[in-house]
Amino acid sequence: MWRSDELVLERTNTGHCLGVASVAAHPLGSIAASSSLDSFVRVFDVDSNATIATLEAPPSEVWQMRFDPKGTVLAVAGGGSASVKLWDTNTWELITTLSIPRPEGSKPTDKSGSKKFVLSVAWSPDGKRLACGSMDGTISVFDVQRAKFLHHLEGHYMPVRSLVYSPYDPRLLFTASDDTNVHMYDAEGKALVGNMSGHASWVLCVDVSPDGAAIATGSSDKTVRLWDLTMRASVQTMSNHTDQVWGVAFRPDGRGGRLASVSDDKSVSLYDYS
């Protein structure tokens, strides 16, 4: 846990016996969930580190987690099961499992099971839609209330490790892929509305600014890029990391332009942007 303004380490929470793969913070900031190679998702109180719930989760079945905007549901990208599990945050019981169907035109004999490994998940700002990215580059969109698959979004041809909806437009989805491209989709109309390129290698993470005017990306080319969405172009490149960048995050409340990144070089960086 880091103090966000100065990156001062506040505390180190423990509870898993093997490596932690993913962490998700509740919108209120009072609880968080962490998944681990020890086959469990641990839900804990942020301040006291007290365990609130423990959910069974085999290592290949939890790749990324996200709470919905209201904090009532935890979505868990199901890895090798090609699904997303939804957990009720009041009872911590499984609500449903959203299974990803094969793309149209594929045959039962196609060896596409492993390619449907689910890497990433994102909620629309109204909580009505859920998007998830897969190893084969396809993005699946679900109607959450009806627990119904709606359609695939195509355009990427390599793994989609990160995706995020615009905070102001529930239709607009940003995706980051190993194919070095960042895409903008109309997730309802199934249309690719923009493509941004500039990274020299895999794009591993993406986040959108609180005002919806910019996105940030991190890459295995060791850089963080800031993109202006009006120009659909990279306007700033940060090259202070010495290894691949796995996470980028804007300060969500919009109090000043702050962006954080985390890298395999074992460092967390904080940036001011305008």
C-alpha cells in the first residue's frame, strides 16, 4: 500500500503463501481482493488487513479482477476456462459464470481452446456491460444483467492483456495488445473507431484519464506513453523504466494530473501531466 501523492510505502499486506497475480480495489477503497498462485482469491480490509472472504481460484483460473462501479460484484477473468466469474460482494457467493463462445465460423475441430484464455476484464461506467480480452486477440462483450454474451470485437491478432471503458461514454472501449496497437472501439456498435500505434513492442496495459480526454499505456518497450484522444496521437513518452511496464493508472478522482506506472524493474513511478 503506497501513499499516492509521494509514493511512500504505508504497509505491506500479507496473507498468501505463493505469488500474487492480480489485485483489485473496491470503489470505496475500504476493501480489496488479491489472487494468488496458492489457488485462492483473498478479500481483505485495506486498513486492518483482516480477511473478509476467501474464494477458491485455481492458478490458471484467475488472471485479472475488477469490481463493478457500484462495488456490488467482483468480476474474475477465468483464464483457461474461457470464462468470467461474477461474485456477489455482500455474500461472496458465485452469481454466475459468463462463458466465451467460439467466434463465428470456427469449427469444433479448431484447436482454439487455449487461445480463448481470458487475460483481462473491464466494466462499462454504468455497470451494464462487461468486456474481456483473450489470448487470441478477440474481445468479448456481455450484457451483465441478463448474463448474456452479445458479440466479439475484432481487430487485434495477439493477446489483449488490458482494456478499459471511457468514464463518460459507456460505448467507448480502449484495448491494449501484444500486436503493439491500442484500439478504440464502439463496443455497442461492434466498430473499430480508432487505432493508435507508436510502441515498439507489446502494449501490456492501458488506463483512461478521469476526464476521458487521454489514455496512458505501458509496454514491454520499457516506456509509458500519454495519448491525446482528440488527436489520437502520442503526446508524451516517459522512458525512466529499465524493464517492461505492466501497469499504468491515473489518479481516479481527477485532483490534478497524476499518473503512476509499475515495471519489472521493481519500481513504481509517479508522473505529473497536463
